[in-house]
Amino acid sequence: MAWVFYKSIESDDWLTQAGSKVIFIKPSPAPTDSTAILTPGAHSPFSFIDLFAGIGGFHLGMVANGGVCRFSNEWNKYAAITYKAWTGCLDSLDGGNFFGGDIRLLVEDGVIPTVDVLCAGFPCQPFSLAGVSKKNSLKRPHGFLDAEQGNLFDAICEIAAATKPRVLFLENVKNLKSHDKGQTWRVITEKLDHLGYELKHEVIDAAGWVPQHRERVFMVAFRRGVIEPSEIASFHFPDYPRKRPKLGSILEKDPDKKYMLSDNLWAYLQAYAEKHRKLGNGFGFGLVGPEDISRTMSARYHKDGSEILIDQPDWKNPRRLTPNEAAKLMGFNSKFAKLMGHGTEFPIVVSDTQAYRQFGNSVSPIVVEAVGAEIARVLQMRLDRLSAKRDRKHQARATVPKQKQQ
């Protein structure tokens, strides 16, 4: 469906039309000076936008650090349902700042506001090992040559060039660094450098915070000339917690038996694993218990659950994770649920199939929170520096003797 953008005759509001549906988008006013976004203080809030937002992993992690979301975007309609339900963000049709269309259509239109931090977990399928393998088998392009998703990094760069956020906070699969023999990573780093950003990056395994091995590359880029070199140098990625959680911490005591594998599926998975074991391949199911840390949950988990099967006591066959367990495995825990006013658990507002897909595609909010805390600290350092500079100017003016009246 084509989206058409035009300006309202009666105001500066932007309108989008898809069929008969019209969405009003109110662009946030740009700051009038270099200190307008943040207000100096011991715990100053910061603003962020949430691009390719998924179900809110970045949103929750940044809000936990005092962030205020001023614009968010997710074009998958099912993920958008979850995002809005979990974060409380309203659709632009209802006067909010959530946009559900293709972000590339808004890049040059002045709709996306200037903020402190641009967050984006841009689509990973063009760069993931599984995604590349599948596209190769189908003889389809991958990486930046993927016409649908591969050029979304360019959209991030265009938005950054137009709005000049102080920090870029990005996330993708570990394979991003080695994709296309390192050429993809080279292009990314060169583009960020050309835009005037100094990049810090690290591969972080979420297993430090959740009972799941989930390696992702996190990229934090600071705008030169806005963040001082000493402030950039002070940034460091979080240390891993000393005590790592086990799977038992997120398992339900009395799960519904509908999540138990059927006899046929369990027999198939065992035969499939045995076949590949004999071939020397690593394919097969992952059977885990309360004391274990699971494999990486993928978006295909809804198909058979094979990468993470729970050895349930007294059950004939293993079972899948329930959607609520999958949420906690990703770090969408009671802390974040309470933060967003949901009690002890986030509600599952889509089908189990869609929920599993969403969790498999998501970033862990706990890891975002840990990295985001360092970003917030650096932004506060900048504020303190500017505040001290203003104080010195005021003091200097106060000490200058007034000229005697003639």
C-alpha cells in the first residue's frame, strides 16, 4: 500500500494517508539552543527517539534511565500492537508520537524531532548468519543489497544528518561485524565517521543479565564537537554481573500442557538431531532445565521451539516456553512491567505465534538499560560542564564593577 505525505493547509501538522486512513503527526519543536533539550540537574532527563522499535526493548531500557521518548516507529503491525500496549505510547492518529509506516518516507520531511539519543535496533535479518544462509540458498541479495531491509541503516544516517542527535545507540547481530568479509562493518564505521560521530562498540552476551546466550553488537556513537573528547573517553560498556541468572528463575510452576510437544513432533526432532549428529553438524534441539542457560531464542521459535525445550518433570515429552516465560527470558521482567504500570507481568496482546516471533527479534531491555546508564552519565557530564561554564560567566559578570554614572 502506498503512503502519501502532505502538509495540512490549516497548520504545520503533517498528514499521512493510506487508503481511507489519515494519521496526523505533530512534529516536536526543535530546541532553540545547544542546551534546550536537557535541563541541568542531579538527575536530568534526556530525550530519545525509538526507530525500528519492535516491542519496546530500547524504550524500556532508556525510560528506566530517565529517558523521555519523543518519537517511535515500527512498521510491523503486530509488533506495533505490543509496543503501544506495553509502553503506553499513543498512535499519531490519537494525538501520540508513534508512527506505524515506513520510516524512510519521513526522513526528509522534518517530522522526526531533534533529541539527545537516537535509538535503533535496525533489522538484523540481512546480516544474521541464518538470514544470509537462507537468502544465499534462495539466490537473493543480503546485507546492504537487500532492497527491503538492507538499506535501513542509510535511513538512520539520513535522520542523524538531519536531526543531529548527540548520541546514536544502535544494536544488531554479532555477524554484522564479519558480514561480507568485514565490508559491511567498514561501510557502517565510515558513514558514522563522515557524519561526525565517534563510535564505541562491543559484543555483549545477554547471559550476564538473563538466562539466555544472546550475543549482539552494541554501538554507541557520540557527536564530535558536542560531547567533549574527555567525556567520550570516559564511556565504557557495562561489566557483566558477578551472579548470572539460571533458567529456573523464569520458569512457571504450573505451565499449561498445551505447550508440551506432540509425540510426532518430538519424534521428528529427535530423528532430525540424530541425522545431523551423524553428519557432524551442530543442528538439533536444545533441551534445558532449571540450572541451565538457554541457547539464543530466534524468531522461528514459534515453529517447533526446538532451540529451547524445557525438560518438564513428570511430563511425557518436553515443552516449549510459554509466552510469559519467553518474555522474561528476553528480560521483559516484573521490574519493567511495574515501571510501565502493568503489575508483575506484561500482558500478551497478540497470538502465541506472533509473541514468539517478537521476542526472537527483540533486544533485551536489561542490556539496553545497562548500556543506557553509561550514555546518561556521559550526557550528564556534558550538562554539568555547560552548567559550570554558565556559572563562571555569571560570576565574572557579577564581579565587573559598574561604571560610575556621569
